Amino acid sequence: MNKLGCLLLFLSLSAFAAHPIHLCKSDLEYHAPSKTLRLSIAIFIDDLEVALRKQGHDKLFIGTEREKVGTDVLILNYLQERFLLKINQKALTYQWIGKETERDMMTLRIYLEIPKMNQFQNFSFENKLLIEAFSDQKNIIELKLAGKKPGYWLLDKDKFVGQY
């Protein structure tokens, strides 16, 4: 089993106890018919709440019936400042599509997109999600573009930028 498979298996098993690792997985895929870049981010809810608490936002109860109004905007703002995407050296802005709690009730899946994009030559990113909150934070990025080999990156506090 490859390293990514082992990490994902460990992540699945950790759902039965307080998770001992800090991991976030981001999937980016270009959808040619609609000319959109679609993003799906899987993140531990408690880790996200720790990061947002560091910004002064307490007791958000993300993914529950008690979730505070306006939490989606806080999450989107956090993502836009900590996970930067550039295409052809131009910074991109996300549009919020939605979020859902995974079956394990520990993980949040966030859906974003960047519409009206033509094909591009240069893709770069800076992913600092949760590294201000956890020194052992790991961020996985998978990029899929039609007709090209997928790109995979494992990032941390020391290496948080990349390009394709």
C-alpha cells in the first residue's frame, strides 16, 4: 500500500477515537464542460474550530444543530487566507458551494469552486491550513486535470507551497 493509502486508512481508523494526527485532504479538479475548478476539502471539525478560535471565534459548534449563524463565511474567509491558488500568476477567489459532515461526525467536507476558467498553463498554491494551530499538521493536495497525470503533494509547516 502506498503512503497516501496508509494515511487515508489511518485517518479512517482514527474516526473511532480522538484523532492522533492532524491531516487535511484537498481535491482539486478542473471540470472542462462548465469551465470550473472544483475544490473539495476534508478537514477535522475540531481542528478547524481550534484554528478559528485562534482568530477569536469561539463556540461555533460546526456541523451541529447549534452551529452559529455566519459560520460558513468565517470558514470561507479562513480558507481564502490560508489556502491560496494562482493560475498564470493570478490569485483566484473561491465561491462557496456548501459543506457537509461526514458519517464519522468528526470530518467536515467543504465544497468550493472557481467558475469561468479557461485552460491554464501554470498552477501554483500555498496551503497553510491549520499549520498555525498544529506543529505536526499535514496537508494533502490532489490535482486532476483532463488529459494530464494527476498531481499529489504532501505539505507541512516547512513546505507549504507547490506548483504544477
